[in-house]
Amino acid sequence: MGKDFTVTINNPERRLEWLEALGTTKFHVKSFKPELPAPADVDDLNPVFYLDLDLLHPHQYQRLIHYLATKFNLSLGQVKLDLEERGVPIPAADCMVTICNPHKWLS
């Protein structure tokens, strides 16, 4: 499903962080509609898109794990577990969404 939905990060600070973490600012997300994150997952309850981890290249996935482990001082195992349980929220206000094949999703 996520292969039809991408977001491009346009917030300057977040753009730099994503470039450092994954070398790009354009990502596949699970849905074209932002959603409210679960209250336990984040401090901010603004709408988010969720990164489609299944569509990351394996090298990007490993790079993301290492980046997050370093940033939050967590073990690699804990980061992997958190990614599986919570995913990676991307604030909707920080990006622009693009829908490929909109006839499939908007009719």
C-alpha cells in the first residue's frame, strides 16, 4: 500500500536530520492521510504520517537503527523493538505528501 504514498520533508531542521539519518528527505509512508499518534508514543499529538519501514532498503533500515540508537542512547535491540511496536512518526506539518495512482485511493 505505501508504495503509492510518499512524503518529502520540507521543514529545514527536520530535513537536515533526515538527510543525516537516511541520506534522503523523501520517504514512503503507510497512508496518504495523516493520523493522530497514540498518546503513549509521543509528547505531541499533532497529526503524523508513519514511515513505511517495509519499503526502506535494508541498508537504510540499518542506518536508521544506528542513528536512533545514537541519538537516544538506546541499544540497537531496543530501537528495533520500538520500530516494530511504534513505527516512525513524521509530523504532517513538516512535509508534503504525494499520491501516485490517486484514482485507486480517492474514488
